[in-house]
Amino acid sequence: EVQLVQSGAEVKKPGEPLKISCKASGYSFSNQWIGWVRQMPGKGLEWMGIIFPGDSDTRYSPSFQGHVTISADKSIGAAYLQWRSLKASDTAMYYCARSRGNFWNGYYTPYYFDSWGQGTLVTVSS
Amino acid sequence: QSALTQPASVSGSPGQSITISCTGTSNDIGAYNFVSWYQHHPGKAPKLIIYEVTNRPSGVPDRFSGSKSGNTASLTISGLQAEDEADYYCSSYAITSTLFGGGTKLTVL
């Protein structure tokens, strides 16, 4: 059974750094894409980016490129989402999820999330 | 890139059918058959219910079905049940990213 277990809720001040985690089990972590989705309070889901742990190939949404860093440690089966300097507008629920897809023009294209973590609530407030 | 466009809310009575639309552009929904749908009960993790426009993951009832025409994808739920009350999100591949719709709140009357 695929399981994604995320780290606990965080309360931080603006300007502080943060790294949240997502521990995967039940499948070959190195060989499947995994990503992050944001849900701000009262708002919808937003695709942030995905990473292939096998070679750390990472793809970001233009909206999040440069604002967060997605990484993975294949030796322990964990993915991470990191901020260098948090803002109040980063307050949100963050979900990790395994990304799957299909081939298009000869390339494997991950585009949907079939298994999700329970979410990590990040609150940024002075 | 803009989010895909969904109605903010839909409603239906138990046993009825409802359809949720999801409108994109020729650069996302219109270009690829890489459309997915998610069911999200508040406080829980989202759940994949449709992928590749029409495919249902194992365990998802066949009351849920997907379709696409041009730049618009649709999710139909037939035989509405109380537990279907949730938020529903469409999603589409868009070459540089993957887009979500704004979400539709389904109320079962």
C-alpha cells in the first residue's frame, strides 16, 4: 500500500526558513515522480512542482519557481519542500503526492497525483 | 498561466445526476488528453477520481465519469449520494506546468 506521511504543522515568523517533509513507503520511491500542492485558506489547489528522486530532475510551476525548493533523498524515501525566507502569504496547507502520467511524443509525462499525504499546515505570522 | 475555469458551485438531489465543467484553452485541455479530476472533502487529503479524461482508478465507483470536447472537460456524477458532497477540482497538463481549476463545491440537497 502506498503511504505518504508528512511532517507536522508549523508556526513560523516572517523571514524564517522552513523545510517540511514527506516520507514515502509502499512503492519504488526512486522511480516515480513526487510533488507538492498548495491550498491557501479558503482557496483552491495549486500545482507547485514535482521531482524525480532517481536523478533529482525537478519541474516547477512558473508561479513558484524561485520561491521554494523541492528536493528528495532517495536513500530514505523522503521528499522536501523548503523556503529560505517565509512570508505571511505562504500560510497554507501543503500536500505531497505521488505523480503519475503517460507517454506523449515519446516522453513520459507526469501530470496527475494518485496518492496523497495528509497535508502539512504552515502558518506564518508575526 | 491561468487556472482552469470551473463553476463555483453545483447542487443536486440524491439519485440525480450533475455535471461539472472545466474550461481551459488550446494550450492545455485542448492540446492533451491529460485531464484529471479530484474529490476533496474538507480536512482530508484530495482523492483522484478520474485521469486521462475518462479513466477511473481502482475503487472509484462507475457513477463518476469524465469526458472532453475541445477546450472543455466535464465530470458527471450519476446517482448522487450524500457522501458525494465535496469540492471537486479538474486539472490539466499544460507543457510547462500542470494546472488546477478553481474548484466546484457540490451540495447534495
